[in-house]
Amino acid sequence: MQNLPIEVRELYAARQRIYPLIRRTDLVYSPTLSARSGAQVYLKLETQQVTGAFKVRGAANRLLQMTPAERERGVITVSTGNHGRAVAHVAQALGMRAVVCVPKLVLAHKVQAMRDLGAEVRVTGASQDEAEAAALEMAAAEELTLVSPFDDPAIIAGQGTIGLEILEDLPMVDAVLVPLSGGGLLGGIALALKSASRAIRTIGVSMARGPVMVASLAEGHPVQLPEEASLADSLTGGIGLENRYTFALIRQLVDETALLSEEEIAAAMVYALKEEHLVVEGGGSVALGAILHDKVDVAGKTVVAVVSGGNVDMALLAQLLAEATG
Ligand SMILES: *Cc1c(COP(=O)(O)O)cnc(C)c1O
């Protein structure tokens, strides 16, 4: 593995740094998914993570490496969901100021969740791009540190600690499936796994509606796609045409990708609830969904599906359950 933008020892350093602020989550065997797929299937439960999703690992690793002067001034980020919550949570734990910029269409309960964590939420701009522009301006004007949701070595290293935990709990793992959007999660996990053994298969899973990283891999460079609404809302959004780290990592370290339709995502969320008794958000369900819907050939193998988050609107989940059970 050559010319990678980040080294595996940074994952071990991240692990030492972040454990006071995050949970080491469980890896659980799934008898039902194993029986259906003919594989030995395990689920890595980031639904148990502080703030309900894995993103607090990267946020903790990033904020803990800021200088005292930077900490004094605070952080700013753009997010409608799990990354905003994670940054707000870590900033609160460290006694720092946190500003989260969100576009005008954001749902009120998401804004409230971040305010409850002590963040200042600025509702600004019609789109994600406009909110980003506003955040850049404010970062410069108020000397705040801008925290990227994925394209930052410290964020990638934080997410990669999940890969180290999987290797410790299940050294004989053959393949790992990971939800994929900007690629911080998959990039970090793939770095951990491939450093242990090139033979461990790394598989990214996205929604079929606007999978920007998968389209970028096909083109050989970062591309933009029109943003579409999806049940996997935590996976929507671009990778940045100026992507610096995650595209290169994913291109070198990821073996396969798979895509799920909206119906398949809904079925995966309902399956997780009914069979695994897990509350999982759309984006968190796609790796498990790829096994459920036979998107990958894993028969006879020992595989892990990362269940990346559980922050789902309960009314939506209830509706999907009602539709599924007729
Ligand atoms: C952010 C997020 C992802 C995707 O992570 P990337 O690093 O952007 O690929 C997957 N699942 C959940 C629940 C998320 O919040």
C-alpha cells in the first residue's frame, strides 16, 4: 500500500485519544441473517454509539488535536444530521463553542437536537452549498475552525477505529460491508482492514439515488450528481470536486460497491427492527440490507455489516413498519 494519504498508526493514535469520549460498540452475531445468506454474519452496532451514530469518533479525534488557542475560539461545521450532532457533543464535552450551519430546508427536530447539545445553529442558505459558503465566511470572520464531515485525515482516522475493533473481536473476518457517502467511514475502516490483510474484502454500500462516490469511482475522478431525497438521508450529498483524501483512499482500498433501491432500504430498516430488535436509520441499514437482498456473494464467509446509525424519525419508522406488515 503506497502513497496513501494517511497511515494506519494514525488510527491507533486516534484510538488512544478518543476512548474517554466514545463507546467501544458491540459486534453481535446475527442468526437470522446468517441462516438467510449462508454466511456467518455479524453486526457492528454503531447505533450504540454516543449521539446515536459513529461520527462522534471522527469529531472527537479532530477536536482533541486542536491547539489551545483554536479551542478557545471554537469550531464551525455544516451538517443537517449526525456530523452536526457529533461536533456539538464533543465541543460541549470539551467546553468549546460550536456553530452548526444548516440550509433552510432542515427539519425542525434536527435543529433542536443540535441546540440541545449546546450548539449555536445558524439556519442559512437555500442549499447545502449555500450553507457551506456561509460557514466559510463566518469561519474567517470569527476565527472558528471549520470541521469537515469526512475529507480530513483526523476524521478518517477516528472512523477507522471501528476497523481496529472489528479486527480485535473477529480476527478471522473475510469481508466487511460499510455504508458509503463521503467515504470517511469506509476509507478509515478499509485502511485498518487492508493493513492487517489484503485478503479481507472491503465493500461499500450506497443508495441507488445519487451515489456520488460510486459514480466518481466509475469516472476515475470526483463528480457531482443532482441531490435526490432518499430514505438514507445520512448518505446524501457530494464528495467535493476538490476531494483530497477519501476518494484516493477508497479507490485504492475498496474492492466492491453495491447499491440499494428505496424499497430495499425500507425493507432493511423493517428487518432490523423486527428480526434484530434494532432501531436503525436508512443510511445505517444499507450494509445489512446488501446482505439481506443478496447484493454480494458472501456464502460460506465470515462477514461484518456496519450498522452506522440509529437516528431515525420514529413516525417514519412506524409508517414503514405499518406498510410492511399490511
Ligand atoms: C455520515 C454517515 C454515513 C456515511 O459516512 P461517510 O464517511 O460520509 O461515508 C453512514 N451512516 C450514517 C448513519 C452517517 O451518519
